[in-house]
Amino acid sequence: MEDLEKGATQVGPHRDDLEIFVNGRECRYFCSQGEQRTVALALRYAEFKWLWERRGTPPVLLLDDVMSELDRRRRERVAELAVQAEQTIITCTEPEAIPEPLLGRARLMRVQGGEVRPA
């Protein structure tokens, strides 16, 4: 009932704050957008590896608009991670930001006007 009154979910992991420090300083205040994205991806990678080890098979990897704030080198590292998964779904607004090795294995789809079609 409180959720309806306030118009938002009051309990759940999205309500938690995670403070990450790099060289003794809080990342969200002192790291660039690309560095912050890299930290978030490192956490995602750790979760991916943990699930893989625990289950014995690689999990589906979902990455939402991860390429937009990364330099070429970091994009290539994300591609290396993505090809390890059995299935990877990556959303992006700039298809040219997807590294070539990943493009060769990808099936590109375009979402437009509420419809999903081959790109």
C-alpha cells in the first residue's frame, strides 16, 4: 500500500546504495563516466564468473548500453567478455561502437516504433 501512495517501490535492491572507492576516494565523485562504467562492468563480470562457477555453465549476459561511454580499448575488453557467454544481449544506440570481433558473431536487431526487426 505504501508503494502505491508514494508512487514508487520502497523496498528492494534498487534502493540500496553501494559505495565504491578507488585509491581511497569515492568513485562516483572522482572517476570519469568511462571509469565509473568500467567499475560497474567489473562488478558485472565478477557476478558472471561467480554464476558460471556455481552453475557449471555460462549464464546469459545482458548489457544495456555499455559501449557509449567507453573508449575503444575498453569496448574490446567488453567484447572479449561477451564472447565467453553462451548468449549475450547488448543494447546500444551506436552500432558502430560494437567492436568488429563481436560484430562478426552478432545478429543485429533494430527496435523502432515498438517493433523489433533485423538491422
